[in-house]
Amino acid sequence: MSLINDHIRQRLSEKFPEQLTGFEETYGMLSFEAPRDLNLKVLSFLYDDEELKFRFLTDLCGVHYPTQQEREIAVVYHLHNMVDNVRIRMKIFAPVSKPDVYTATGLFSAANWMERETYDFFGVNFVGHPKLKRILNVDEMDYFPLRKEFPLEDQTRIDKDDEMFGRG
């Protein structure tokens, strides 16, 4: 039997009734949202289940949604079942005031650097990570540059000519 999105959703709903939400299919990829405290349980289930076999972490990244109260920081996992060539996306959300998420490094070795990068740019604290420190930015940075907390351009600057930038 080929693995299809409806079957994946059914298996997840059986295992985690009413805990997983936001199921949608975008361009054929199943996406869903899990509670932050269940991320490891859901990932372990997807990995261990003999029908699902999502044993490859393709990507792990952060997203900042500054207008979503108590859900400002998202961690997005992209998983791949290489046997059936099926991909899924799982999202978890955390408040920017306490962006603590359990690490997936015990399950996926590849999560190590991806989590460090997500910490470095978004400030997500991966609880239990073996060496959570900045990986691309300097240690002295006291902010997280990919959060949407800073304007892209200072509108009060007078030392530049807008004509040079095609805005004249």
C-alpha cells in the first residue's frame, strides 16, 4: 500500500486525538500543528511507526510571527519517508517570552546544527541540546537578527539619495 496523506492524518489522529490541529495540504504536502510540549512524542511516533517511517529530518527552521500573541515563534519540521517518498511538515509555536522547545537531537542527528542555527537567528531555546550556542553570529550579539523586531530601513536617514536606489 502506498502511503497517502489521508492515512498519515488518520494514524496521527488515532495516536493523538484532538491534540494535533491545523491539518492542511499545500501542493500535496500534509502540514499540521502540534502542541509545543508534545513535539518529541509526535516526532518519535512518526519515526518509530512501521507504516509511517518518517526517519529523515530534511529541515528544521524558525519563523517569527510578531502579531500572533503567545505564538510569536514557530519551529517548523520537514520530515521525509524515503521508502515511500512522502514528505510532511509539522509546526509548533512558542511565545517569544519563553521560547523553550525540546530538542530533537536524540532522534535526528541532523537536528544538532539546524537547532543551533534556529537558536542563533530566532532565540529558540532547545531544551536538552548538547551544545546550544551561536553558530553563525558572534557570541556578543544580544539580539536575534531574523526576528521582525527591527525596521528594514531607517526612514530618517538623510545621507543617501533615493535616486540611487530607484525610488526617486
